[in-house]
Amino acid sequence: MKKSREFLKEFFNTMDLPSDEDGLISYVLDGFTAERAKLQGLLDDQYSAGAYPDKAIVENGVKLCDSLLSQKKDNTALLILMT
């Protein structure tokens, strides 16, 4: 859990993380659901109009979020996948 908290602090640029496992899992699911929506929005809007640079990076970000969120029923796997 310590490594996951360190990753989340850096990724989301925050110091305010829940200290309990259930709260942390909820934070992860909410955060990466929002991140996926943001990235998908870029693909649907800006990147659909033309060949913007780094489109593959944004597509990969969506895939990574999907992979992470697919573990939402297994708390341990979800936290391990982030580290």
C-alpha cells in the first residue's frame, strides 16, 4: 500500500490521500475513471479531426486506464498493478 500511495501522490500531484484501504481503492477508481474520460475526450474531439502528434500516447493511456480499472473487484491486484 505504501508504494501505491507514493505513486498516487506523484501521479495526481496531491498529498491528500485516504489512509484506509477502502478509501484508497475508491480514490483510485474515481481518479482513473476521470483520467480515462479525459483521455477519451481528447481522442473523440481533438484527435479525431486530424493527425495530431502523440495520438498513440493518448490511446495507450486509455488502454492503461482500462487495464487498471478492470481489476476493480480485486483490491490487491489493483494496488499491485499500479506499482
